[in-house]
Amino acid sequence: MTTETTPTGTESSHIDKTTTLSLEGKLQERVNRAEEAHKTVKKYVLGTMALAVVPLPLVDLAAVTAVQVKMVHSIANQYEVPFSENVVKSLIAALTGGALTFTTATPIASLVKVVPLIGQVAGFIGCAVMFGATSYAIGRVFIEHFESGGTFLDFDHEKMKVHFQELFEEGQKLATASK
């Protein structure tokens, strides 16, 4: 920072151009990283929705969980946060375990697939929405946590459950609109 004397004899401070450009660069870098993270979530949301076509009940749930772990891994890499698969699996289970609608509706939607034709169609639609909404909420929760400087070690799933539920409901609307 430099100091100048104004025509009235008072001093005024201003940030030099180099500091301003550096701050603008860092801000743009942060915006770009967040945009990329949101694109990553969108890609994985569509991927998990596509997994609803898996005809085997509960196998689809295992596949979705694996994809969600990979999504969080990708987001963590974008934020340069050290990744631990076991920790992430536990955090995802803790988040989704608190979402009553997810924990009851998703296995039921998955099991409905055993009913020929009508059950398969209903199961596909129900699972696509649930898988997409859950992936959306998980991705958004971790982006917001990493944006605030958080890591997996300081992630408080209890504090995030209400926010997860809000994002899950937002994700349901988006998934319903995209199917």
C-alpha cells in the first residue's frame, strides 16, 4: 500500500495496482473452482439418475453410493482437500441416514423394480429422482463445506443434516424437471 499527499495536504491511502490484480486473480480462481465443482456435481447427478435403470433391487443403491463417493473425491481434488474413502462413506451414510424421506423411499423404489413392467417403470422413475436429488444434496453440501475452508476431519454431519434435507428437496425438484 502506498500513501500520497492530496492537494489539500492530507494523506490518502490506496492499494497499489499489483495487489488489486492479485486479489482479482484469486477471486476469479475461486469462482472458477466453484463453477467447476458445480459442473462436477451436475455430471454425477445425471450419472446417478441413469443408474436407476439397473434392474436389480439394492444393487442400484450400492452403485449409486460408489458413484457418490467418487463425486466427493472429485470435488475434494478440486479443493485440494485430502481424501479418505472410508471417512467419506461414513459421512455420506450419516447425511443420508438423517434424511427420512430418502432412507425410507429409496429402498422401496428400488424393490418395486421386481414387479414386472409397472413396477420397473415406477421404480426407475422413483429411483432416478431419489438418486439425483441425493447426489445433488451431497455434492452441494461438500462444495459449501470446502468453500468455507473445511476438510473431512472437521465436517459436522449433525449440523449439516438440516441443510442436506433442504438441498435434497431442491434436488428433487431439479431431478423431476430433468427426467
